[in-house]
Amino acid sequence: MIRKGRSERTIESYRDHVERIFVEWLDSPLQELGLDPAKVVTKHDDITKENGPYIANGSMRTLRAIYNYARKSNKSLPADNPVSAIDWNGEQRRDTGMGTSDLKGWFAELAALDDSSGRAVSRRSPQSRTRQFQPGRSACSFTERSPLSCQNWGS
């Protein structure tokens, strides 16, 4: 998986799913699951009750990837991935992005940073700050009148 560029977190997540969630299946051939998708459906329901919907869905994505990978080199496995039989749990998208209400504080913190990186800093007035990172790249300013204005410099 490292060769394919998978992150350490992805690899650790797969390992956790296999060694903790699917531990009772480690000695079972994938052929069994392929021929009896109801086992996978039951397991998904059990994981949902014991560990929650996100872990259940994540572990099933891991199982789906394992089955698909094994199917490439073992054509005797049933063509239909047994994970396709499950009803996925609903998941809410995480809200970790910065909203427009966060920008003023973010720009204030950015302006307060010591500029030891050698980037050009232009200070026009207390109400307006512009950071020009590199020629040809965007520079943005935050002002009380205009929440955010960006323009390309040097292009």
C-alpha cells in the first residue's frame, strides 16, 4: 500500500479494521463471503450497533477494497463484491472548513505573525492588510468595507 501512495493513516485504518473488526474472519476464505453476502450484511449491522455507523461504513469500504484486490488475481471469487449487498449508513459531512465569518480573525492572526519566511509583507493601514506571497500569485486583502478582495499580482 505504501507503493501505491497510501498514507500511514489509511494503512493503519485498514490494519485496525482487519485485526479488530474482522478478526473472526481472518481464517475464512473470501470465497465464503462472496458466496454468502448475507454474512457481510449481518456484520455491517453488528458493527453499526457496537461501534457506530462511521466505523461500520469505513470497515466495509476496507473489506470492499480487499475483495476487489483479491478478485484481480483470483478469478474463482464470485464477480459480485459481497459488500454491494449492504445498506450503507447515512453519514454527515464534517464541517471543518473556515467560513466567511472566520476570515477576519484569520487575517488578523496572519498579519500578527513574525515574517521570518522572507515573504513580502505590505501594510497599508490598520483597516487593510495585504500579503503578497510570490510574484504571479494571488494576493488578498481584508478591509472593513470589502470583506475579501483578491487580485493577481505580476501577471
